[in-house]
Amino acid sequence: MKSQWECFLENLAVWEGSFTTFSPQGELLKDTPSRLTLEGYNNNQNARLTLQMEGERDIVLEFSPQGIGGIMFFENGAFSQGPMQFSRFSLFGGEFGLIHENNRSRLVQIFDSNSRISKITVIREHKAGTNKKERPLLHIDDLLGKWEGEAITIYPDLRSPDNYTTKMQLQLDGSGRLRQNLSFGDRTISSSATVKGSVLHFDKDQENPVNVLFLPGGSSATFPVEAQSGKPIFLESGWLIEPNLRQRLIRSYNEKGEWVSLTLVTERKI
């Protein structure tokens, strides 16, 4: 099993792309070209990140095996970072990174001081010198059908990961409402959502509704409309890599607001 540092090193490359920011309703707010260089040195015992964005000052960060706290990685390089604790009326959110061959899909969700989602940024990147693979805006039709996959859950306390199978079925009923059946191992969840443009609104739990926003590059963001104290919270980033291949990253908090796990799902349409 790889160490967290070895998993981090899977991201070493020069990544070219863009930061595209949307409102929670899917309104385009800003699109900025970017170039991110993540290079190892000292025999890969250290690493340096340099982020260049058009019209912005360069950002330079240094990393070491002792200095990546708050970020957790999977063996393929996928990762997430965010606060260890959710607290009402404080800034909250998370970053998610999915990687496949020469491409990455990163997503940043930001909540405001009232614990309501304020903006979502999707970061589409490819390794410099490779062909840019364009993926269109995700659409509900892309996800309809049956999906089966594998999930791995890792934990902040570095206990042994859990592995289990997943199943998901999505279909539209006669009224145009989305019906979802989702299975994680031996646990099954049924839910439904209204479909309005690029937004799915799961409103069965009226006290804690969840939205899914479809984004360019085959990406999607799942988030509570308002993060609430005393209730579990999860944030999710999805990426349709190919028509029949999708990955999802799920960052989970318990009812005490503690970050408890990170799950990577890799699923295929059957």
C-alpha cells in the first residue's frame, strides 16, 4: 500500500487548464486560464507547486511528507482537502481532485459565513504536451441508466480503508422527476429530485435539501443548500470521464460536524 506522500506524487506534472467559477444556480461568473506546475526535487523528498493564472499573482507552495496535513490521497492520485470541522457561521467548503491518464478534474465548493453554498469552481486540466480532451457540459441524459462500481473509503485517522461494491440506477418518471436508487455495500438509499436546467434538487428531506449542479467537462457538484449543525453533511464531486465511465469523490462529516471519511467511487454504465 502506498504512503500518502507516494499518492501525492502521482500528481507531479505541468497541468494546463482553466478555473471556471459558477453560481449555485449554474450562472457563469468567471473563466481564467491557468498553468500549474507541481515538481519534485531533493529526490522527490520535497515538492513545489507554482500556480500561474492570467491576471493574477503567482502562488508558490512547498510540500514535504510531513507537510500535507489536511489533504488525503488515493493511490491513483485522487484527493480532497477541506476543514476538519464544520462550524456554523464560519467559512466551509472543500477541494476535490480526480485524475485519469493525462487529465485532471478538480472542483472547489465554497460556503459563505451563513453556511450556504456561494460558488463552485471547476478546474479542467491536462498535462502540458498532451492533447486537450474536451468534454461537454454534463446533462441528465448522460447519467440515466444502471451503473455498477467499486468504492474505497479512507479515514483521517489512517485506519485501514474499506472496500465495497456500488450500484446506482437513475431514471425519469412520467412527470419528468428523477428517481435514484443507490447502493453502497448492503445499504440502499432511494431518493428523487426535480430537474431544472443544469440543477437537480433533491427535496425529499425538506429540512436538509441537496442540490446537484451539472458543469462543463463532464463534472458535477453535490452539496447541501445550507450546511446545518447537528446533521450529517456530505460534499461530492463527480466526473464523467467517458460515456460509460464515471468517478465520484465524497467528503463526509458526522452530526458533530467532524470530518470522518473520504470515498472514491469508480463506476461503469452497464
